[in-house]
Amino acid sequence: MKLIDLLPEKEIKEAVLSEYEKRLALFKLTDEKFRKKYGMSFQEFDKKNLVAKKDFAWDIELDSMNWEHAIESIRYLEDKIKKIREINE
């Protein structure tokens, strides 16, 4: 038996969209937190190579990894949400 046999496609689509939108909001909050902390975008942070300038301090390195993950996740989720919304429109 498949999931589609148990639930209508519309219900699955809405559930997935809801989950993706929650994740997107959390990643955007992470981006905003780091923008405020460093006073710049991730692109500027990366271009200035602040991790190296701070002698690869673990807290800066960890922020960099988490921030980059958030930025990539935002791009991924925005793309997925757009594609899902386009289905059956």
C-alpha cells in the first residue's frame, strides 16, 4: 500500500508545504540572527574571510557553517515550495 492510497494528494501537498514553510522560517531566522550579529550578509562575511581573520576560532567557524547551511537551505526550500505550488495550478 502507498501513502497516496491512504491520503488525498491535496492533503499530502498541504502537509509538505506546511512543513517546508516552517523550516524556511527557521532558516530565515538563523540568517537574520547572524546578519545582526556580524552586521553583514553571509556573502560579505564569506568574502571578507572572517573565519581566517579570526584565526579559525571555533565559535566563528561554527557560526560560518551554521549560517552557510541556513542560506543553502533557504534556497533549496524556496525552490521546492515554488515547484510544489506549481503542481496542479
